[in-house]
Amino acid sequence: MESLWLKIRTNQQIVSEILAWFEKSCLVKTRVKTVEKLILLELHEEFEKMMDVRDTIIQEVIKQIMLERSGQQINRDQLKSVMEIFIKIEYYKPYFEPEFLRLTQNHYQSEAMHLIEHFEVCNYLNNTQLRITQEKERVHNYLEKSTEPKVVMMLERLFIDNYLQKILAEGFEYLVDNQKLENLQQLYNYLNKLGRIEFLKNTWQFYIKQKGSNLVNTGEVSVEAILEFKRKLDEILNNCFQSNYVLKNSLHYAFEDFVNIKTNKVAELTSKYFDNILQKAHKMNMDEESVEKLLDGALCVFKYISAKDIFEAFYNKRLVKRLLLSNVSSFELEKKMIEKFKAGN
């Protein structure tokens, strides 16, 4: 069929050149407009008389595509020529594409079911991305470009939307615990496109509350551990979740919730954290600006504390002690911190 199409195209060009005058003076005034269109209409009518041939060609093309999906090499140029015929004679949209999409759905539906039975979140998300990339390449190589969004949307629905509860319930914690940033970004992009950010928000908020509660309920709770947890969450929010406003707010409320489970204890530990830095700032191998940034990082914990009166009592007690024992590294830093506490209160 490829060689037949090449002959038709070549002959059509020759005929168009020969009948150029006829085309410009006569055909242009009709519905057909061009010699090429006239030839394609004739070809369309001939194919209409051979519906069984048309259907056989469609099935053979899809068979070749399935072979390629299984990893086998196929003649892409040949498929491209066949697709060009179908597009030209207006067979692609009404006949080929619906059958292609139907069988593509069946194929990937089975694959998604198989993968979900042996679920491993990173492998599952990577496979989904691989399949989307392959289908985009397939469209680029020999299918009509308008097919791409339909296939991509189908894959996102089959692999992600249909199994969203399982992905979030059994995979999200692993992704965050192990800082799988690329996979978290993939997941966010899928859910954002599918309009499922609310599901991600609920899972994200639950994760922060659960992990945060474990953090403050341990005997060895520390401000350093809380700050490290916040740093990891901020990295995910900014680099993977595109600083999404909804997810940013849910982080804020969840963080505030677990920090205040033991608000008095956290208030005392935070005041002690500031005290240690302000006492030893002159001994640190850091300039004053770097020390100030270190203190600013801990301000986020202070801002979440509801028992700020408790914090103030502990902080003032330690401030007086620093002053009496001449343990103040920088009066300028002490002044700045008091101003920042007032601003964040």
C-alpha cells in the first residue's frame, strides 16, 4: 500500500501540473477547488466500495503498533504512509482513530491492572511516564497530532485517576520519607492536570500531622529535628508541588497543629535553641549575617507556637542570664531578635 500511495502522489503531482490551467480557471469555481482534491474524492469513493479492505488495513496497522508497544521493531515509514492516506481521504478521524483509541484503552487497562497487583510506587509512576512519552513519540512519528492529547488523557486516567486511592494510601508516605522528588513532581503534575489536588492536599496534611506528632512525642524531641522536617517539606512544596497555594496552606495548618501538641515543651526548647546560638555566635566559624540566617530559620517554629507567653518567659529568663554572665556575643543580634519576635507575635 505504501508503494501504491507513492505512485498516486507522484501521478497526482504530474496531473496537477498538466491540468494547472483547468484547475485555476474551472475547478477553483467548484466545491472541489483542486485536482488533488478531485483525485482524493475518487480514491475515497473507491475505498467506500471496499469496506472490508479498509477494516483489514486498520487492524493490520494497529497490530503493528501493538508489536511496537511490546518492544519489537516495525516499519514506521510504512505506517506513516498509510496514515497519510487515511488523513488525506478523511478516513483517519471517523474510522481509524476510534478503533485505535478503543484498543489502546484495552491494552493499557490490562497493563495498569497488572502493575497495581504488584504495586511499587516509584516503578508505577516511572512506568506511567514512560508510556506517556512513548505514545507521544508514536504520534510524532506516524499518527495525526490531534490524537496526542486524547491518548495522554486516557493514560493519565487509566494509570493515575483509576488507582488514585491506592497510590496515595500505599505510596505517598514512601515518596516523602525517601525524598523521591522526581516521582513527587510526577504525581503532582498528574493530579493537578486531573483536578485532584484536593486528594493530594488531604494526604499531604495527614502525613505532616502524623509524622510531626511522632516527632514531638518522642523523648528526644529537638528543635533541630523539627527544623529539618520543615526543610524537607518546604523542598517538596517548592520543587515538586510548584508552591501550590492550597498545599502551602495545608502545610501551615498541619505544622501548627502538631507543634502545639506539646506547645509548652516546644516553647521551652525553642527558647533554649536561640539561647545556645546567641551565646556561642562569636565562637562559630560564621559571619554575623550567616548566624542571623540560622536564627531566622528557627523563627518559623516560634511563629507556629501558640503558647508564646511561655516562650517569652523562658526566653527572657535566658536573656537576663546572658546579660548578667556577659555571655552576649552581639548586642546587635540580641536587638534584632527581640524586634523579630515582636513582629512575628
